[in-house]
Amino acid sequence: MTPRVFLASLAFALALAMTARAAPMSDFCRGPAPQTRIYKTCADGSAQKLHYFTPAPETPAPAVTPPARPAVVWMHGGGWTGGTPDGFMPHARYCASRGAVAFNITYRLAKPDGPTVADCIADCKSAIRHIRAHAAALGVDPNRIAVAGDSAGGHLAGALGTIDGHDDPADNPAISARPDAMIMLNPVTDMTDGDWMRHAIGGAALAGRKSPLASAPAPADVARAIALSPLHNIRPGQPPALLIHGAADKVVPCLQSMKFAALYTRAGNACELILLPDAGHAFGIAWWRSPEPVVVETLRAIDRYLTALGWFSGPPTLTTSATPPWNTDSPGR
């Protein structure tokens, strides 16, 4: 089995005819504020939250209770040490318009003297367990939960689908934290590669992240990086995955996603890889480095993927705006 690889032509894809229900990205850059609920309170006292949007109610109301909806859970990037959910709020609003319950989550950020990357994973697992435990109240189908993230958030999405352990001791282990699909944008999949090692090691190594490691990592540190790497934890029976990576990415080389896709499909798992020829890092985030058409086509590709899974129906309804909601002088880095 080989991964399905697509070389995306943005101009062609965006020229496709839209349906009557089409709406521009600018509509999703504004709109109602999300509902918010706390999914866990950590030992340090921090409250980690779900920000979420639900589809608009049908008019007239159906005579019977509508079926539970798929969920899309967005996880922000920022090198595990920073970032906010803001850049994926338009994405969540759009997914809700397509019939999903769409979440943006917070998680503890890694610090040299505080939380680690493993804690970031633990928090994201807690979020998935919370959604499953409260699926009926949230209107979510507990068997159709997709995780989606960019960069470090892409790593976290991949970690939830591949890595065992790193659970919060307060969680109920009887509730699965495994997603039913993974969407990974320019993800870090191999933490043994280059400077990502210091993030896996944490502590003083993370504090000195702007300079090379003073010495070769100890075997225990390499083992820790392997344990935190989706690439090194691939096994048969893992959820279907979509990876989208910019071929011009200078932060996380697209070779990471190419290796992951090859090994993932070799293990018998379903995987699609889309390479964007001219895109740099963080191409899929609103209000960031990429122009609106790149972000729109990224979200349309995700829409088509979820439609292929049977979670959405019909063609994507997202279009570019008459007036772009943000401007950028750089296509990425």
C-alpha cells in the first residue's frame, strides 16, 4: 500500500463552481462567539477549555431528535510553548456550518520549569475523553471525532492517534482518547529530528532552544523523543489520517510528513498526503503568513476529506472573500 499523494493546484481548485450555499471566509472570521466549557482543572490551577460551535438549528425543527453529529477538534500550534486558538476560530465556525460540532481547545504550554510536551499530550487526551463522556449533551457522535492541528498542534493530533500513555492520572481510562480521524497540517512527526529534540527533552534543553545542544543527547533523552514521536509509534489499526504540508516549509521539512505517510500506509492504515508546492510553514492559519486563498483551499481540502469519510455531505461551500479579511506580504517561511 502506498500513500495517496496530491500536488495541489490552488488556482484550479478555487476556480471550481460553488453551490448556492457558498459563503466567503470573511463570514467565518466574524460571527458568534463560541460557547465555552472547562474540560479539566490542572494541578497548577489552570483551567483548560473547550471553545465550541454547534450547527444552526433546523427550521422548522425536526419532528424527531436529529442524529448525533461528527466533531472536529482543532489544536493550535506554537511550538508547544505558545499559541492560541484564535487562528482556527474561522475553521471551527465553517465546520459547524457543514454540520459538525467544532471545538478549539486550550492546553498547558510547555515551560523549562513547568509543563512538558507529554503534558500537552495529556491535556489533549483529556479533552477528547471529556467530549466523549459528554457526547450526548454536546450532540456529538462519540465514534466520529476528528482531531486537527497545525505544526505542534499537528503533532498533538498525530500523537492522539498513535501514542499510548501520557494520560492524566485523573482521567477515566475506560473512555478512549483515540480519535476516529486525524488531520495534520505541517506536523512535527519525528521529535528525534533536529532541534525538536530539545522540546522532547524539556528543562534546561528547552530553556536554551536558541542555541545548539551542548552535547549529544543521552540515550534516555533519545528514548523520550521516540516515545513522543508519532512517526516512531505507528502500528496497524490506527485511525485514518490526512496530512497537508508545504513543500517550501523551512520550519518542519515536508520530508517528515512524507516519511510518516509512507510508514503509516505500510502498516495498513489509511493515509492521504497533500503537498502544496509553494507553501511555507503555518499555511493554514487565518490572520497569519498565508494569503486567504491558501487558507481557503486548505480548509476545502479538509472538507473534501471529511466528506469522503461520510461525515460531511456535498461539495465544500467555502469561497474566498471579495475583500480579504487579512493581508500578508509573505507566503510563509
